[in-house]
Amino acid sequence: MLITGSRRMYNGSVFFYRQSLMVFIYILSCLAFTLGAEPPAWQAKLEQLQAQSKSEPREANKLIDQWLSELSPIELDLREQLINTKAYNLIILSEHSSAEQMLQAWRDEMQAVAPARTTRSLELSGYIAMRRGDHAKASKMLKQALQQATDLNQPERQITTRIYTAMQAMYTGQYETALPLLLKARELNEKQQFAYLHVNITNNLGTLYLDMGRPADALPILQAALTDPAFQNADVLYARMMLARCYVAMQQYAQALPYALDALAGYQQRDDPYYLSAMYLTLAQIAFQQQQPAAEQYLDNALKLANKHHLNQQLSDGYLLQSQLQQQNGQTAAALASLQQHLTYYKAYHNEAAQDQALALRAQIDSLQHEQDLSDLRQKVEVNALKSAHQTKVSWTIGIATSTVILLLLALTRLQQRKRAQAELLSARLASSYQQLQQTQQELVTSEKMAAIAGMVAGLAHELNTPLGILTTAVSLAQEKTDEFQAKLQQGLTRQDLQQYLTTTAEVTKLAAGNIERCAALVQNFKQLAVRHSDELSRFNLQQLIGDISMLLQSKFEEQQVNLNYQQTDLVLYADVQHFQLLLIELLNNALSHAFPDQIGGHIELSCSRFADHLLLHYQDDGAGFTHGSPDKVFEPFFTTSRNSGHTGLGLNLVYNLVTVALQGEIKALPVSKGFALNIRLPLRWLAPAEQ
């Protein structure tokens, strides 16, 4: 045991010595930089390697691995540069997991020794999350990088973190947020004069103007980049790709084609799956617009790359273009299948951010609640201590002379004033924390509402697919029968031919008319569900609203053979109609997903009654029911019995937040022998006043 203990002490001493030596070397390197020392001998070789990385990232990484194997662990400057360069090359090659693993290992190593060397790795991890569509993680990493760059006064990183944050805003469609970030980055770089950052900012500004629907503003920026001496070959390659997209946006396909082909050749040499798949899509779009057969081959190449590297954005765009190609070729069923694939990848790319944001906000609410509980506990302890001190001082003053009592009472009064001031300050902080908690809860409701709206839009698209597909088939059949009729008319028409044509035409017309009415009803229904402003109050009939929503969900009810029975009422409300829309949609969708997941056939009952002091909305179904403890457990966030089916457990929590926060009401699950039931109590203030 003694020998083992000595060995541990020795190992601990060696570890402490190594850590101290690395810290000492880091301090010396910082002093050398501050005193204006000459660039290290390896600087020129590193710059040459970084230039090679732009065109041959895979070959450059082989050289980096060889160089890293020859370095000592204490050569932090060079190791930091090589690790970050290799990680960026892996991102170019779409090997995101390997890049993230390397960056995390570097941060773990540097956290205790030189945390300033982790800023660039935080940026790159944020960029990886961005390309994966994990926007909540990207925001967190980039925010941490910007804060660290500011605290440690790192001018270069202050610029690059703003660029990456702007790119993340562009990925999520927040263009008005991205523009000032890029302009601020350009302003900072004009003072620092980093040539490569000038290139980066210029290319991103061109991309931003294009994404904002302003290709005319992007065009001169990107054309100037082609002759800018600061732009290297890889930088010009990106500018050519964006010029091709500019001309496509302006419908000038002949001008777009040479830029697209040049960019494709460059990214093939670079072996960059992300931009290579994007260029195949651009070329497929050009060929499609010019009605060239090469469109299908370009599209096939794009989808193969995107599938291999899990590029959801390119998969979404690719399947949308494929559905257009198939529709043009008369392949109606295949076009509908491709459109469904497009919707699947579109939701995977865009809704993931909303779910992650909801999770982050829920964690923030839990943290604030914990802080509030601690504040309550501290306040109770201080009040108890104050009472104890007061009682002790009163007991002590009983045996003292009158003059001394007066002095002690004065001292006690002053002490109480100070404690009261402290208590008031603590109460103010508690009130501020509570207000922040309420604001965060409202943000969670808003985030969950946006996710529900995205699902409603996807549902509308799904509903329109079938009647539009039938319409396409009907029109094609009518055209085919008309061509046959014209041919028979020239050859000699019989009465039977005429009767057959008229019968077919009547059936096709009836079929088309019915599906057109179905589409019109769906669109009208969706328009009635749309709201211009989330806080706008308006008059609406609750019965009509439920009818509109049941129309939108009709196909789901029919598919599962579920009947919705609603007690007739003439209640007219004056409230934010979007809150009631989302409440009812989420309640009914939750029933279809969980109450009747495997069975066919069922009933849902809805009723609304007015009482003296409240409105009561009652819901009940005869589905699977709830068997996990208290029924109110279903309102807890992230509770679900169907997590393996992709459910997040936020459905009834959204209903709970809408009722309790947005509508200022109460909701309670009811114990029933079969199925599930709940009551929603709402204040009478939501009733519409009588019209004059």
C-alpha cells in the first residue's frame, strides 16, 4: 500500500510539473508576441499548407497528420493552427463527426492550460452544428465563442464569430439579423486588414443579398470578386458558384451555365460533397428550365451525394426538383412520392431547430425556477435570523437601565432598517427573476406555436397532394380521349364513339370539378385559420372555427375512422383566434396520434358551455387512455408514451401553456373509466360584446 501511495504521489507530481511547464511556455509565447518577435520558422510552411487545403483538403490532412506526429505536446501555437486547419478540412469533406471529435478533444486539453486557444474550435463546432441543421447548438457555440473573443480581446475572432453568426442567421432565414452582423464584421476588419476575412465577408454579403431576393445587389459584388487580388482560386470558385445562382434567380440560364460548370469542376477536384451536391442541383435546375435531358443525370448525382453525407437541405431541394421533372414527364404517382420526400426532409431540416429551441427554453425555465426557489430559501433564512436577533436583543435590554434601553432600541431600529432595505432589494431581484421566468415561458409558447404552425402547413400540403394528383390524372385522361376522338372524327365517327366520348368527358369533368372544389375548400379553410398578427384580437364564432379545423383534419379522421362530435353552440368570442386554433389543432392531433394509434374507429366529444363566472370547454375520447399515474402527468413537458415513434412530448404541454399563459385559464385531466378526458376553464373576458 505504501509503494502504491508513493507511485500516485509521483505521478501527481509529474502531471503537475507538465501542466506548469505548458502554462509557463504559453506565457513566454504571449510575451514574445507582445514584444514583436519575429514570425516562427514554421509560419511559411503552415501558410503553404493552408493554401493547399482550399483545393486539396484530403491531401493536406495527410501532411498535417505527419506534421502533428513529429511535434511535442508543448508546441501549442503550431498544434492549434494544425488542428483547426485539419478540422476545417474535415468539414469541407462533410466528415462532421471526426471534425467535432477532434475539436472537443482540443478544448478538453486546453481548458485548464490555455482557454484562449479554444475560441476558434468553438466557432468551428458551431459551423458543424449549423451545417447539420442543429441551429440551437450552433447558436450556443457561436455565442460562447463571441463572448470569449470579447473578454480575451481577440480581434480576429471577434470578426470571424460575427461572420459565422451571420451565416447561422442566413441558414434560418433571419436575413435582417445577418446583414448588420456582416456590416459590423466588415467595419472591424477595415481596421485589422485581414485579407482572408475581406474575402469571406465579401462572399457572404453576396450570398446574403441573393438569399434576400436581391440578385441585382449581389451581382456586382460577386463579379468584382473575380478580379480581386485577395481572392485565391478556392475563393473565386465560391464566387462563380454564387454567380451561377444569381443568374438562375434572374432567369438568365445561358449566362448561369458556364459559371456553374466551372464551379462544378473546381469542387470535384476539391472533393467537397456539400458544395458539389449544391452545384449538381444548380445544373439540374438550369437543364430543367432549358428542357434538356441532362437534368435527370445532374439531379441523380446530387441526390446520391446528399444521401451519402446526410445533407437534408440538398435532399429537400433535390426531391422538390425531381417532383417537377416527373410531373413534366407525366409520372403523376412518382411526382407525388417525390413531393412527399421533399416534405419529409424539409421538416427534418427546419423543424429540428424549433424543437431544439423549445428544449433550450425549457431548460432555461427550469434554471430560473431553481434560482427562484433558492432566493425564497435565502429570504426565509434572513427573516428567521432577523427575528432571532430581535428577540435576543429585547431579552437583553430588560435588565438594563432606561437610558441604555433607549440607545439599544435606536441601534436595533437602524439594524432593522438595513435588513428591511436588504429584504426589499431581495424582493426586487425576486420580482425581476419572476418576470424573466414569465417572459421565458411566453417565448416557449411562441416557439412551440411556430412548430405547430409548421405542422399545419405540412398538413395542408399533404391534403392538397391527393386532389391535385387526381386532377392531373383527370386532365391527362381528358386530353388522351380528346386526341382519340379527333382521330376517329377524321376517319369516320360512329354514334357509339360519340356516346362513349361524351360519357367519359362527363365523368372526367365531374371528377375534376369535385377535386377542384375540394382544393378550394382546403385553401379557403386554411385562409380562415391564418392570422396576420399573433396578438390581434378579433370576433369569431367558436362553432365555425371547430368546423374549419375538422375540415383541415378530415382525411386523418377518415383514415382512422374517428368521428368528431361537437355540441352545437352560438358562442362568439373576442380573442386571439390563433391561440384557439393551435389549442384545438394540437388537442385533436394529439388524440389521433396517441388515443387511436393502432385501432380503427373511435369517437371524440367536444362541448363548450357558459357558466356564471367562466367558460367550460370539455373534451373526451374513447381511445387508449392513460395508465401512467396521475392523469395530469400528460401536461408535463417532454412526457410521451410514443418517443420511439418520433414524438417529443410537447403536444399537451403546448395546450397547457396556451390555456394557462396565453388564455389565462385552467386545465385539468379527468379520471374516466375509458379513454381520456379534460376540462378547460376560461375567463368570461374572452366573450365578444354584443354588437350594437
